[in-house]
Amino acid sequence: MIGLIFAIAAARPIALPARQGGEPVTARASAAASRPNGPRLIIAVVGSNDGTELTDFLIPRAILAEAGVAEVVTVAPTAAKIRMLAGTSLTVDPDLTIAAFDAAHPQGAGYVIVPAIEPNPAIVKWLRDQAALGATIVGICDGAWTVASTGLLEGHRAAGHWASLPELRKKYPGTTWVSDRRYVIDRRLITTTGVSAAVPASLMLIERIAGRPAAARVARRIAVASWDSAHQSEAFSLSRMPYPMPAFMDSLMRWRRDTVAVHLADGVDEVALGLTLDALSRRATVQTVADGNLIVTGRQGLRFSVDRGPSGTIVLRREMRLPDASSAPASALDAALTKLASWYGAPAADFVALQMEYQRPAPR
């Protein structure tokens, strides 16, 4: 049962040493920026049409697109919509198919971002091909499973979601699985811990590509103070939950999945959207609501197919609105967890934070 509970996993931000993997960030940045991708560095965010973890996909794509330091494209095996793996019907149109990307960029990408996805042989082959062309492969959270399946992590250091690490160590013993790091850089391979680690890892990539001032500018806009790699892995386990285990597990088994309406509009910040939907969908079924048009375009340019909203056939007990434009996008996760606590109690919110490998701020 515990394995099923954590089948959809996620991560949390923490702090960065001056060096990691023996190489200064600034040196890595200049090397990455010089990668020959024609006029601009290409960053490909890959998704599986059959299912892609929402935050792993949305957060890196949004933060990197906002930075404007590279051309960021979404890629999938086919032109069909990418279905988000969460309790929501949200889908995204990919920019390019794998075949179209290869035709447009025969030299390959500079970076390929790999979220947690449904297993797909076409993606595994493509990742091997991109690595052979010189791309840096970036596994976000349980994207580590897909990257490991390519064989690329053999003989390398890597990170993964805390709940997945025991199985990753068993299945891929040739990889050194590292604790206490939100992300691990080993040459042209980067992996992260749980879902929320997508935020600091994305800022780290901006710093690699364009330098610290560029990363700091985006960090200020989304209100993230630090994107270093330091992490306290031991803080994340069921045994650390501050509740008697039998009562806590009983409460989980009694959960009833409400339907929650989340209101969207053009210009919605995709960082706030990803964090909100991911958190809520771990406890409820999310109904995305948009007035009028079923296509919503986010602040960072992604186009979403959403639900029309409440109708006579849908009974909605809960509603939530995303933070307004003046709010810090990164605060959306705390807002969603606070809402979950008010609806279902603190244990529910704490368990969702645990799944997302996110340490909630201490109450003031």
C-alpha cells in the first residue's frame, strides 16, 4: 500500500556549495552556453502523451522560458496532447514531435529535461540519441527512473525522490544514489530529489547557462531566496510524520476524493499553476475552470486545454483561486497546503508536503 501511495512522487528546495562535482558553476555555465545549437541554445522538455508528471514538466519549462536565456521547446513522441499525471484533466499541446525536433535540430539539444513519465521506448531511445549528440540530460524527481532506464546513469552519481531511492538502489546498483542534495550534477547528467526540487534545479540551470545575475532575476520574480543543492533527506519519511502511525494510516485510508474547482485565466503564472494543481490533486480531483474559451495561455506561453467548469452534471464542494499577479508564484504551494489543511486537517497537508518532498514553514 505504501508503494501505491507514493507512486506519484514529488521534491523540495534547500542550499548550494560553491562547487559540486568538482566544477564551479560559472565554468559549467560557459561550457554549456557554448554548445553549438545554431543561433540559440535549445532546451527540450520532453513529455509522454500517455502521462507526464505535472510539476516536473510545468515548473522547469516555465522558469527556463521566463529567463529567456535559451529557446525552450516541449517535445513528445506524437503530436497528440500531453496528458498530465495528476487528478486533473489538464492537457498540453507539445511544440514538436520527436521526429520534428530531430529534423529541425539535427545537432541536438543543449539540455533535455525529463519529468516523471509513463514508460515510453521512443523517449528512452531519443534520450540516448540526444546524449550521444552531447546534450545534458536532466531528470526531475522520478524522471530519474526514465534516465536510469537508458543506461546513462551507470557509473554516475544521481539523486531521486526519497520514497523511490530504495527501489532505485536495488534496480540500478551501478549508480551511486546520493542523499542530502536537492540536485546532483555529474558531468552531463543532472538529477533531482522530489517534485519541489524542480524549482531550485531550474534556477541552477539558468545560472549554468547565463550566470548568477540571470538566475537571481528570475528567483526574485518568483520569490525564491535560495537555489543551492543542500538538502536534509532524513527529514522525509513516514516515520518522521508527527502523528501516531496507526491513526495516521487509518486517516489516509478514509480519504474521500472531493472535486475541487481551480479557476484559470489567460496569463496565469505556470509556476503557481503547477504547484497548486500538483498539491491539490494529491488529495482531490481537480476540475480546471475557465470562462468561455477552453484554451488558456499561461504567462510563460504554454497553452492548456482546460475544463469548461462547473455544470449541472458536476457537483463541486470546494473551489480555489490561484494567487493574483501581484503574489509570488512560489508561494502558491504554501497557499495550496494551507487550503488542504483547512479542508481536511493538518495531517492531510503534511502528507501531501511529504509526497512533494517539501518542508512546510513552521507556523508563526
